Amino acid sequence: MKRLNLKRFLVGAFLLLLGIFFSIQYSCQGPQRKYGDRPHGTFSISGAFALYPLTVKWVEEFRKEYPDIQVDVSAGGAGKGMADVLANMVDLGMFSREVTPAELEKGAWYIAVAKDAVVPTLNSENPFKEQLLSKGLSQAVFAELYTLEKKWLWSDVNDVINSRSPIHIYTRSDACGAAQVWASYLGTDQESLKGIGVFGDPGMTDAVTKDEMGMGYNNVAYAYDVNTRQKYEGIEILPIDFNGNGQIDSVENVYQSLDSLMKAISTGVYPSPPARELYFISKGKPNNKLVNLFLNWVLTKGQQYVARAGYVGLSEDHITKQLRLLEDEAH
């Protein structure tokens, strides 16, 4: 009996030691077994609110194919994206305006990935909405509103309106692509824009929806719901009278839905600016293999998600040029 118990003990001990051995082997080789030849690691992205919703969607779909790659994404404005990239705090920046010569001299590198636009916004409960929607405002009038120090009334911009009600003009307080693109359309720069400063696209949307007399400007993704393809509750688009004839013609009336506006951006009916390209930026050529893998994916497989997310895709020729730029920089 004692011999039998001893035998059982020895067999149990052997199995225990065997289990410990394989456990140690697994823990030592765990990463190799987990990843194999699959790409793995982490990279980070920060920057423009304009590109943030699409980037989040891209990262979500990208990680379905590459689950071992972690991507940290945060929004804070195009200016923050550029600053973070140039300071080597992130690998990629989301950028929503043209890169300046000064930024290029500091080492900024960029690649186009999609298009969208900045649109002037109005509170949907504005008591003069119908008059404003039928006539719109011209570039010249918008320029005066945003650059002249004056207490504006709604009657100043539409002679049909007989009211002393004031216009509450909102602008962006953060260094951002939306403000610079809007300012470029008006023939000035962000620093010259007048109005009540609010931070970020969400802040602008919130300010206008809470103020019946409010007027602002937003990136498309913060004016339209990508699920319903309709304007967000509380938001109306203040039409631009592009030809300056004092009314919104049928060709200028492109704001009924997200899809109708996207078509206008794609065909150039809604001009650039205030339409514009969106970019990913880095400091110098991307030398992180994971970043290059992501950028290549964005320009190929990732383009299928652009329209659904409320953006305009690049033309095939433009995609080819961006891929060629990426390939040239990757070697």
C-alpha cells in the first residue's frame, strides 16, 4: 500500500513539474505565440476635430484586421495636432487646413486622405429663418459680419427683416482648421475673425443650438447626423449666396441632407474654400512601419468608409498620387 501511495505521489509530482515547465515555456514564448508574424505595437494620433469622427471609424475598422495594433486617438484642434507632431508627442496629426511654408520648414510632412467643408450655421428656431434661407448671405456680407467691429442686427443683413434683434456671432477660440478655412473664404485669417469665442466643434454646435440669435460655422460632421443624414436638432445651415444675386438659386440650395451637400462638395458646386482637403501629418517622413501600414490602409481599404462617415472621398487619381507619395517616403 505504501509503495502504491509513493508511486502515485511520484506520478503527481512529475505531472506538476511538467505543468510548471510548460507554463514557463508558454509565458516566455507568449508574445511570439500571440503575435506570430502579425504586426503589433502602438501609435498615437491627435489633432483636428474635423477629421476626428472619420479617424475613429478608420481605427475601429483597421483594428478588426490588425487587432494587435493599438491606436490612441484624441481631438483638440488642428493647431494642437501640428504642435504635437512637431514636438514628437504623437506619431500622426489630424489636420484640416493647408500646411504653411513655415510648418514645412519645421519638418511637417502631410498626405491628403479625404475632403469635407465648413458651413455657416444658424439656430433652427431663429424667428427670421425663412427669410434668411430664401436669400442667404453673400461672401461680402459674411466678411463684414466677421471682420468689422459692430453690433449687428438681423435687419442689417436682410432688408425684409424689420427687427432690432441682434446677431450673436460665434467663432472658434482654439487654433483650428475650420476657423482658418472660413477666414480664407472671407479673405482674412483666423486672428482677424470677430465674435464670441468657443472651443472646438462641439462647443460651436452647443453655442448655436442654445442661442436663437446665434450664428456660427461648423465642419460638416458637426452639423449633420451621419446616421440620419439630416441636420442635427437645433442646427440650420445659413446658405451662401455664391453668385451674389440676392437669392438662393436651386443650384445653390444644397443643404437639404448630408448626401446632397457631399455631392455639391464632390462636384465643386460648393467651392473650396470653404470646402477643403483633410490631411494626416507627421514630422518628416513616417518611419514607423505601423503608421505606414495604417496610412496605406486608409488610402485603399479605408476609403470605403468615407462617405458613410459623412465625408467626401478622394478621386482615384488623387489616391494614386498620395500612395505614390507614401511609397516614395517609405523607402
